Amino acid sequence: MENGRITAIAVDDEVNPRKLLQVLLDWNSLGIEFIGEAANGNEALDLIDPLKPNIVFTDINMPYMDGLELARLVREKDPFIKVVILTAYPEFEYAKQSVRIGVHDFLLKPIQPDVLGKLAFDLKEAIEKETAHWNEYRKIKTELLENTFELKEKFLLDLLVGTSSLEQLNRRYEYFFGEPFQTCCSVAVLDVHAEPNGGEEKNLILSIGCKRVVEILVHEREGVNVFHDNSGRVVIVNWGAAIEPEPIGEQAIRAIKDKMGYQTTVGVGSVYDKLNQVKNSYKEALEALRYGKFYGGGHVISFGEDIRLVDSAMDLKLTEMEEIIFFIKTGIKEQAVHAIDKLFLSLATTRGATIEQAYSLGVHFLSLLLLAMSELGFSQMRTDLLNDGLYNRMFGCQTFNELSLLLSELAKEAADNIKGTRNKKTSRIIDEVLTYLAEEFRNPEVSLGSVSQKFHLNSSYLSRIFKQEMGQSFTDYLLKLRIDEAVKLMNETDWKAYQIAERVGIMDPYYFSHRFKKVTGVSIQEYKRTSQK
């Protein structure tokens, strides 16, 4: 039933009965229109799909296919189509049996207008009632789908806050995703560097555009949800260890820069295996995001060995002093010094400000700095600062500028120590990874993911520091190890290529052949011919 119109077709192997049926009543006054006719069951079936009639009037006796068989096939195609059988009196009992296969009703020939009129009215009423029910069902289904989307997004937002119990989160996850939570997850957050005075409406449109770009990038990936957090940032939740958010983040940064002209930064949190820990990954992603933005954006920053939360319950909105400590912890001494200068300049130009207020600010700074040193494992530096008469030096300052210079020197010293120690730690990690690869590269299970898991590192973090230290990617380095070993085996044995491939940890011979040529510059066959000369 389309546009309030009920449609019908007439099926009879005789022309006159077909035509008579269509003129016995004023069908238009009933809102019923005949849109086709057929001389047999086969022709009628060919009309069902293109015309989609609501009613099929069919004679029971026809060549090739009788009316009952037609009724059965029509009902298989569309159970909502009403089939009416036309029959002569001797076939009355036979026609009654047709009702059992889903025929709506039957008419006895010769057709009486009053009987046909009553049947037409009943058909119209039944079809309109079914249509109303179907429309109501579709409306309810649409509303439910819309509400489900909103409820699912609310659930995802609740995960970031983590106020619900683990049992509640598991139950809601199973409802929205259709299966129990049996994997792990991590959170990435993308933020755009919008114009400071762009206006709320413009920033909202920009945020929606960024979300749409990310959705397009991940639409073919299973296990990824994209939504806005309460601050309008784009949140990407990755379900499963196989999904690495760093490539998604890098693609998003490039796409938003190319298509929208804006710089973005992506922060990536650690992987967790419980739903009530998603909030931790989110907080880590925000910390990494701030770290990246301080470097001017355009980066994917993973929370790892170089960035840690001081307190998992800390307020995400840093105070000015906490921001300075953050700069120090991440080794960005220039930003720390700039923030200290700005803070004390603001205090110095405030009417009525006293040196005592500056001392109070300094004490707060030193307390946070010493606490950070302890938590980051710099106990000796903390002891040295205290033994150096730190507080006496501070209270010996006579001006805002002297105090600002002292705190700046302390900030630079602490930042340099943290950065130097971090670099040493990074080198140590890479040394351990290289040793492990040298021993295990023949194992086909060895990959960036497996090595990251073994050393308890975020795979994105390991990928980044490996490239910084080695000047090439982890994947390229591992491939070079395997190909070098393959070359050695080719020189020392008469093994076939697939045997060598398996020996060096590459199980796909085609992939091995392709990568061999990429690394050495020649194919396996060419290398063997050359080495035999």
C-alpha cells in the first residue's frame, strides 16, 4: 500500500472474467485500483515483484498453474498479499480448503456485485489495519534505534567517568554489543587546535567535522567506537589488542589537516582488560594529549614510560602551578621556565601583592616538585635539594624576580635530570629488545605486538622510541634480521626458498619472496644465480 492507495491484479485464463471483475464495482470510490492482469499463474508471478499488489484475484482453474499453487507461491513471496480465489459452484468444497494455505477468501462464480462489494470493503479494512500496525511498528523500531544510539553513547561516556560498578558496566556492555566483554580496550582522544576566538558555534561545527573524518577512517574496522566527550573532544575507544590506535591517529591528523586546514593532536592511553579501567586509559590519553599539544600539535602521543599521572584521581584541569610541574615531569624545561616567569610577572603587577604571597607560592611549588621527584623515583635529587638549604635559599630572595629566577633554575635542573634519566632508560629498553630479537627473530610469532607485551610496553610507545633510537622502524629492523639470516642460509645450504622462509620466521613464501627482493634489491632466483658463479 503506497501513498494510501490499495492495488490489485486480476488473474484468469479467460479475458471476459478478468475485465468483468474490474467493472462490477466502483473500485476507485473504495480506494482500490487494478494495476495489472495475467492470463495464467506464471504471468501473475512475474507481476508480483515489480507491481507489489496488495490483492490478487485469481481463478482456480488455469493452464500451467492452478490458483491454489499460485496462492501458495504468492504467499511465499509476500505473506501480506491478500489472495482471493474465484471458483464455480462444483468446486466450492475444494475452494474452502484453499483458506488453509493462507488464501484470504473466495468468491463463487458468477460473481454477485453485493458479495464482491462486501468482500472489497473487508479487504480494504484488513489492509489498512495491517498497514497502520506496520507503520506503528516501524515508528517504534526507529525510535528504539535512535534511543539505543543515545543510550549506547551515554554508556560510552559513563565508561570514561567510571562511576558504575564493574558488574553494571559488564551487563550494559553485553546489552549494547550483543556479547560479554572478553577482550581488552584502550582510549585515544583527538583534539583540534581551534582558533581562540572562533566562537562556540564554529568550534562545535569543527568538532563535528573532526569526528566525521575519524568515523570515515574507521568505518570498515570492527571494534572501534567514535564519539564526543563532554568537552567536545573526539574519543576513539578500541576494543581488542589487535587494534593499534596510532595509525588511526596519524591518518586522522593528516586528513583533518588536508581537508579542514586545522592542526590536531591525538593522545593514546594504555590497554586495560576491565571495563572499570577504561577511565584510566582515558585519563592517560588526556595527559598524553596535553603533552603533545605543548609540542605544537600534529603528533600522536602514547602514554607510556615518559608520561605518568601523579594521581589517578587528580582533577583533569591543571592549576597554573600543577601545569608547571607537568612541564618539568615531561622534561619541557623551556615551557616550565616560561610559565614560572608568566606566573610571577602576573603576581608582581597585581596591586597589593606582597613578597609573603610569593613565598607562599614558592613553598607550594617546592612541595609539588619534591613530591614529583619522589614519585618519579628521583629520591637522591630530592635529598640533595633539601640538604642544599632549599627553603632557606627561597626565603633569602628579596624580590619577585629573584624568587622567579631561583624557581626557574630548580625547574631546569629537575627537567634536565628527568629527561636524561628517561633517555638512558629508553636506551636500556631498546638494548633489551635488540638482544631479544637477535635470539628470537626466527620465531614467526615475534612481532611488534608480542614484543611490546613481553616488555610490558604500549606498542605505539615502543614503535616510536625504537625508531628514535635505531633510525628505522621496528618492522623494518625485524625484516632485515630475517632476510640477512636467509641470505646466510642460501650461501651455506641447498634448501628451497620456502624452507628458508620458515627457518627465519616467515611462513608465507610469497611474502618472503617479495620482501627478499625489497631488502636485497634482487629476486631469490637472481641471487642464487649470482652466488653460484
